[in-house]
Amino acid sequence: MGAGGGTGASALRAEELSKRWRLDLESWAIPPEILASSPESPWVLPRQLFTRRAELRLEAPSSPSFARAWEALEPPGSVLDVGTGAGAACLPLAPRATSITAVDSDQQLLDVLGASARRLGADVRAIHGRWPEVAQEVEPAEIVTCHHVLYNVADIGPFLIELTNHARRRVVVEMTAVHPLTFLNPLWERFWGIIRPRVPRAVDMLALLEASGLEPSHEAWTPEAEPEYESFEDFVEVTRRRLCLEKSRSDELASALRELGPEGDHLGELRSSGSEIFTIWWPGHA
């Protein structure tokens, strides 16, 4: 059954799309022989990237995702942020939030969020755990936000159900138009000789939400480049880990990255500068 609990043909369609979402994400698995040779885990990003992103959002809370959440907080109400990181989605909403509940599986990032919330004088309750496993510990809120999380969720149906059932007014999701690591595909082919996936995409999520009866709206937009890395060298280091490369290949990787574009174009998140973003929102069912 899809996230909206539909029946008949629409429910079957939602189940098909949920299965496709899972299979598409599973296709991103790194080949075992490459993973076994990796000097570090390719899945761990430096926490300062999430911290910097939250700082940038507080400095300039002007994205369509912020706007859709902000307007739904009139009158002011509670906020639930799932996969909060350091609070990039929820902290800019503090002036209209009567309370904020933040869910994340990384306790250190929740600690960073807590410190930021105290500086702002915001009321934040941190929940350590994975969604939807901890959903029963969380009360519904006026709005639910979930930024740059869905590409990490293979079992998408239950995840979306609990997002929707915890929102009284609106769910606001932000995601890249394509998988955020797609821009690394040419480098995987160059260094390892393998072809990486190009699915799923944000339009696939829209189709799933529609089949689930959730009536999503969306806006596609292109963000300005943001200096989330302090230096090009930092960007090279994170990319090296992502590609399971030895440190001895850092100079070779730096040259390859420069060939992809100017250095400044790669100081943002692990996606090429100018990548399209989708803001998707739909009514809550709480």
C-alpha cells in the first residue's frame, strides 16, 4: 500500500513505484571488491558540512522550501524536522515555531543543533534515532520538514506514511532533482571503469506521491553555489573517500575535478554547482 493508503489501481501503482524506488537505490551499492579495498568508509561525510549548511540557511532563509514551510506556520505552530542534521531546515523557522522536534540518527549533529537552538532561544526537543522507527515517540506537529533525506530511504512507503500522519497542516520535502552523487559518475568510470546509476529522480518521488493519493505540489529551482567546504583540498578529500581511493591518488583526483569545472563550482555539497532542487509539499493527515 502506498503512503496515502489508497485502494485499487492507485494503490497497486504506488506499490510498484515504491518497489522501483528501492531497486533504484540498491543499484547505488558500491561493488564489494571496491568497498573491501577502501581505506575509509565512503558513506561518512564530515559533520562540519552539515553545520555549515545550517549556518548558511540561518544567514539567508530564502529558498522555496523555507517559504512553503514559513507560510504554513501562519498562525505559528509546532515543527517536526526529520533527518535534521544540524538544523538547516528547522532553525530558520524558529521565529514562527512554537516548538521544534528534531529527529536524526547522528547524536553529534543533534548536539550541534542543540547548541545552535540555545543561542537562538529556540525550544528544540532532540530525538536520537531513525525515522520511522522512532515515529511513535513523536507527537504530530503543524508542519513536518524533511530535507535531503529521501535518497537515503529504500523502504520509502512507511517513511512517507509517518511523515504525512505526523503533519497537521503540511509536509515540506527538499531533494535534488537527481541523486546527489550523480555528478561523481564520470569519476567512477575514470578511476574504476564502472558505470553508475542515474536513477531514482525527484520526478519519480512525485509520481509515487501522486499514486499514493497525497496530492503533492512542487517547485523546481536552482540554488546559488554555497561555500560549504573551506577549501578545494577539503572537497578533494571528501570526494576521495566517496570514490574509495587511496590517499596517494589525491593529486590525480584533484586534476580530474578541475577538468569537470572551476574549483569554485565544487565547494558546495557533493553535487555540481547549479544542480536543480525540488521543493515538494503536500497536506498532512494528522
